[in-house]
Amino acid sequence: MFKKLYAALICLLLCSVIFSGCATVQAADLMAGITQSHPTGRNADEQFISAQMSFATELFKKAANREQNSLISPFSVQLALAMTANGANGKTLAEMEAALGGLPIETLNEYLYGYVQSLPSEKKCKLQTANSIWFRDTERLTVEKSFLQTNADYYGAQAYKSPFNEQTVKDVNLWIKQKTDGMIPEMLQQPLSEDTQMLLINAVAFDGEWQNKYKDSDIDKGVFTSLTDKKRNVSMMKSNEIRYLNDGKAEGFIKEYSGGKYFFAALLPYEGT
């Protein structure tokens, strides 16, 4: 049980904003006649890395909760928001670009496309990501082909039109289950509200085997103290790692996955930080 780390993350945005100008799923497929091209992406550089770190840091600050655990993927959230930004303009677009790290959306599209294409996926270290957009079937909503084409080109996004009823919930859950290798079988558990006009979904599934696996002898009992000072007796994995992290406010380590292309970084802030 300690040979691998499985992770499946979903970023699900329920949008009540209407963009005008912007098993088997039963929903109507809007991608008929749209073929994904293969645009020229941009390789990650200091500008992209700085934007990524800015976005991730601000997201963690706002999402952190001392009362409960949080599992957040800035990468997943950024992909979903970038798809959304391709349907915005004017002040809304400017605000979204600022929140996403300060890059123009056209530039960010190229960076994210290049970044996703560069992510390796192998037998012992598998990563997959997928995107979809779901529109409420209503005369109030106009979906521009240019919006669908841009998100198909840069994000490989699928697009569907659906009445947002019980069947839609089943379809969305089926799509998510398929794109996360069954790790998230049910995301939506209740009907969609009447205010929800669009769903933008990013799914990330990671299945990685450790380079140096944990054995039964590497398991010890220990006391875990939460942020609220609650103590629990738990089973803990232990190992000696050679990559040590310390910036004066936190310390941690880096552990390698099979193949050496992905790494797990753990950080523990010092008390009072």
C-alpha cells in the first residue's frame, strides 16, 4: 500500500455569468466541426514561472483553512480559469489576467499548452489531465465558435450542451470518473442551481510509484499534532532523504518518483509561522 501515491484532483467552476461572444455522456456535443489544431506553445521561462508562483501563492493564502484539511491544485485551477478568460473581454478580462499571474491571456494560452505538452506520463509514473465545458441548454446563452476553437486548440477541451437536470449530473460525474481512472466516481451529488449557466472542469489524475519504496519496517506509530493542537496516534511512514529544504521559516524534504521526472516535496512550517 505504500508503493504508490494516487491523486485525483478536480477543479469545478460553476459559473452564473453568461458569455455572449464567448459508459456514454448523453449531453449534446458542441465540438462538431471543430478540430483541435496544434498551436506553437511556449517553453517555461522566468516570466511564466514567476506568474505561476504568484498565482499559486495567492491561491494558497486565500484557500488555507486552519479548521480543516485542504487539497488544492493551482495548476488545475489555473487551467479552468484560463479557459474561462478566453470568453471574457474588457475589465473582466483584465481582472482575470491579473489574478492569473499578470500575463495576457493569449500568452498564457501558449505557456499552458507548452507546459502540459511537456509533462511526461509513463507506466510507473502516470499523469493525465483533461478539460471540459458544459453549457446550460437555453436560448439566453450564445456560444461562439471562436471560444470553443481556442479552448479546443490550447486545452483540448470538450464542450457539451445540456439541460442541467439529473441526467446532466450523471453525465458530468461519468466524465470525471473516466478522466480520473475511476478515482473520483462522484463529484456532483445534488441538482445544479438555476443560476448555474456553465461548468468549467479540469481533471488531473496522478499515479506515481516511489523510486525508493516504503516497506512494512518503515512504518511506525507516532503522535500527530494538528494546527488546532489536537493530538492523534497514527501510523507514519519514515525514510532517510538526501534532499533537505530549509528557508528559515519551514523545513522539509524532496522524495523522488520512479524515473526521476516527478518529485514529492513536503514542507513543515516552524511553530508560529
